[in-house]
Amino acid sequence: MEPIQIAEHLKEKFQDSVLAIGEYRGQAWASIGKEYIMEICQYLLSAPDMGFNYLRDLTAVDYLGKRDIRFEVVYHLYSITNRHMIRLKAPVEESDCSIDSVCSIWSGANWHERECFDLFGISFKGHPDHRRILMPDDWEGHPLRKDYPVIGPDREHEWQGYKDVLEKAEKFKEFEWNR
């Protein structure tokens, strides 16, 4: 089945849930209401003609200042048996920055959802281990948000871990081979 046919099928089957469909360079997508993510993903996994048994990727996009709804969670799904793919997009408001976890459908979503939470601050309701995965536990903020500060106002407000790295770098300069 061609990707756009899958998107059209979803639009027909889930009329109230699918907000829009489209295609760009042979890659089809369906934008769905975030409250329907579990229902549609479960269908895409279990329907024999769909069989999306592999979550290739899950990430987010921050549209700060470009769209009314700031975030979008993006799912790239692939059917190994049927050899077709689809992209799902779910808009997520900044005021309610959460969406249901799909870990119960694809266990591989665990790492991706934790990364998305860590870097964008989007919470995944029902996630089995909802904590940071890349940034230290004491890190403040979410580095992939468009409004995240690139540099602090001065050296005294930098994260302590960064200060420790600078001190170690200075301490071990004597071991550099190309001085």
C-alpha cells in the first residue's frame, strides 16, 4: 500500500480524529488530535493490512512564533511485513504540554519518549520511567526548545557540571601532546 493511501484510509476510518493528511516527496503524513494517539497507533499495529510493528522514530518540533500550537510530536512508523510507512503528527499545546505514551504499543518508544521529554519538555502520560535520559538530573530547562538560552548572562550562572569540565581541562593541559 502506498503511504498516501494509508493516510487517506486513516482519514476515512477516523474522520473526527484525523485533522489533515498530506504528502511531500513520496512521504505521507497524517495529523491527528493528541487525544486519539493511542487508538490510532493501536489500530495501525493490529490491523492486518496495516501491521505497523516498528516505531522507527519519535521526536518533536517546536514551532515557537510560527504556529498557534507550539509543539508537534512526530511518529515515524514502518511495517516490516508489509514494507510501508507513515508519519503521524500530533499537535501539543504549550499550556498542556503532554500526550499519551505509546510504550504499551511499541516498547521501543521508551527511549524516544524520554529523550523528547528531556529535550523538549513534553510529558508522556503513562510512561513507565518518566525521567531525564540525556541531561543530568539537576539540569534546568529543555535544550531543544526555541526559547532556551544559548548562553547564560555570566560565568557564575553556568551549570556546575560545565565548570567542573573546564577545571579538569585546565588541570590536564600538561598531558596534551600537541602543545
